[in-house]
Amino acid sequence: MKIFIILLLPFLFGSADNYFIESLEPNAKVLINGKFEPFRNQSVDALYLSIDLIKNQKKELWLSNTSELYLFFNSKLIGKAKNFVLVADSLVKLYPQPVLVCLYSPKGIEHIKASWAAHYPPDLLENPLRPKDGFNNFVVLSSILLLSFFTLLLRTNPQLTLDYLNIVKLFSFRRRDETQFTLRVTSSVNLLFYLFSSLLVSLAVMICFRHSADLFILKTKDESFSNYFLQWLVGGFFSLVFLLVKFLLLVVFSKLFLWKDVVGFQFFNFVRALVVTLALLGFISLLLGSLSFTADYYLIIKLFFAVLCIEPILIFFKLMTRDSVRPFHLFSYLCATEIFPLLFLIKFFLF
């Protein structure tokens, strides 16, 4: 049976004010590894919508893309064009049940627009729910708190705080470049910086997981501000626990290898590498956003671990300057304290 499809110029935006628009994009799905996942502007060539024509009679389904679209209803090809306007009343007899709509573009889904449009005005007594923006509010507030925390650390001990961000010392192989205060890893200022680093790592991981379809560890149905804030604190706690475990590994194996004055030097350099890496990748993300590029957060996570893999190499050459160190013993020591913990994190986050 013939289906009436109206192909128009880009949606007659000049008269769009006469319509009540209901966007369908927040409910769109993409197919990833055989499973439907929420559409979050991933680079895909197919988009899926579930629509109920009976509930949306007297409305029009508006669809558009920058490149040509192939439109499928329940896997049946309807037509191809850049813009579609479909009248629900003309389709409801053919599709009385909810319909799975597939939008396919060989050149990729870019700047997709999908919405219901109604000629009649909305009910003046209707009080629709505000869109959920708990995550955006959480990111803004947590960023302000971290910035205030960093400012407090900078005002309290500027030399130590700037030492953590010193890229030159990160690649320096001379131990005398480090001050004695920086090597006192259990001092109160250092402990506060570990807390700051843990919260920073937790926030960075949450942002990457939120905007990446390939990472699902922290996915949640509760998108309230309080839930995100709780996740941030829990993530910061586990990050702090990881730093504690890392420190204990350094203490145990340094005693096992009978090496003195290694723990503070190595642990400080690890935290320095962690913070510098986060700062560089954060700057890259902001730069891409300012240039209107879509950041691939899964790739950013990979780059994060790739840069951290350089840190054991630097530690190897830093510790080789010691007189009593043999390369094989040093490599064994670094396997236990640097390489294996890093491989565990890579396995946990990426595989």
C-alpha cells in the first residue's frame, strides 16, 4: 500500500514558530556490539527511534540530516532524502503498533534532527518536567570546588604545589633537583594534594564515561545531582585507596630490595606524572571544544594510560643513577611497583 511521504525543503523553518516541537533525539538509540545504547553524538551511520503513531495522531514526524538519509520502518525501506515530513494520521492504519524507525546514512549521521511537530498549541495548564541537567550542574560545582581546593594548596605552599606541575623535573634524571620537602610524602600538605589528585581523577573518569559509548562502568539511571556527587566522592575514595596501595607496595618492595630513600622519590614522581597527564589531556579537551571538534573520550582514556606508561621508563632511568642498582633487579622492582598496577588499571578500564 502506498505511503504518503512529503519531501520538503529543510523543514520550512521560517514557519516553525507555528508548531509545538517535541524532540525525539534524547530517546534515540545506536547499535553498538549488538546492543542498543543511548545516542550521545557518537560517530555512527545508523540511528534508531521507537515511535507510537496512535499516541501521536494529528502530528507530523520531522526528520533531517546534512547528508542523504535512508528511512526504514520496521526494516522496510520507505524512501531516501535529506528531509522527511511524515503525517502520523496517514501511517497509523498501516502501523497500529509502535514502530522501530531506522535512519541510515552512508556518510554518517551528522546534525540529525528528529521531532514530533503539532499544529495545535500546547495545553496552557500543562507543566512539563524540566530536562535533566544534573550532570552539567554537578560538573560546574565540582570544578569550582576543585579550583578552590587547588587555590588553597597554592596559597598554603606554592613551591610544593608548583613542583607537582613541573614538567621539566618530570623528565629530569638528577635526584638533587627534588627538595627534601617534596620527598616527605606523608606530610600534611602532600596528603592534601593526594586528596585533590584523587578527586580530580574521579571527576575526569566520570566525564569520560558520561560522554563515551564504549565505557559503561559508571552508567546509572539515576541522573540526579546528588547521585553524581556521591559517585564523585566514592570514585575519589577508591582513587585515594589506590594511591595508598601504591605507596604500601613501594614501602614493602623497597625494604625487600634493601633500597633506601626510594619511596618518597618514586611516589612523588608518580603523583606528578598523574596530575601533569590529567592537566595536559584536560587542556586538549578544552581546546577541541573551543574549536567545535567533538572529543573522543574513549581515545582520551587510551591516551591517558599511554602517557602513564612512560612514567615507569622515566623511573627506571632515574633509579639507574644509584650506584648499587643492577638493571635486572631494578626491572623486577618496577614490575611489582609500577608495571603490574598499571596493567591492572588498563585491564579494568579498557578491556
